Amino acid sequence: MRTITMKGNTMTKQQTVTVLQPYEDKTVNLKFAKVAEPGDTIRAYDFDPKRTGTTCYIEGVVRDKGELDRGYGCYEIKLTTKVWNGFDVTDKTEDKIWYVPFETDLFEFDTRVIKIKEAA
């Protein structure tokens, strides 16, 4: 809140106004923030398959990106494929909306999030 006092014809008394700060997206510099845009299809790995010897990932179409309502920078995707330990378990997965973080503290690797198809 800021108090502004003006003199002249337009305002003659003190008023308290709220000055809004423009929204600043603090997620744009995170590691995978620029990999994809809405409409693109991405693959996001749970673990580095080179280190674990297993394949665990999800694929989906990006619906939105940014901080959203999650409290962290991420992609919101509509799930198209889920592979766990090399087996396709997409049909057994109830949740069809998934959130893929732009960056993680643990187990981060250079190909954790990749774009596999450009938006049409």
C-alpha cells in the first residue's frame, strides 16, 4: 500500500491506493523451462536410464506451463504414455493430467525432459 497526495482539481484529499507489481515469471531460467510450448509432446524420465538400467517415463501433450497452481515451475501434460520398468502401464493409470517440474534438486540429468513432437 502506498499513500499518494495530489493537489488540484482531480483530487483534493489523501487516498490510499494499492500499486500492483507486474508479474515476473521466475521459472524461465530453470533447466527445462524452454524445452516445449503448449501443444508440443514431451517425454519426462523419472530416473536416468543410463544409471539405473530401467526405463521409467511419461509422455504427453503440454497443456500449460509456468508456475501454475503447483508452487513450482512445471509443464502440465495430458498423459499419452506411461512406461514403468520397461512396461507400458498407460491403461492402468487413472490420472491423465501430470505435472513435470522444470528442474529438480535430486537425480537431475541432461535428458530428463525432451521434446518428441512439435505442435501441429
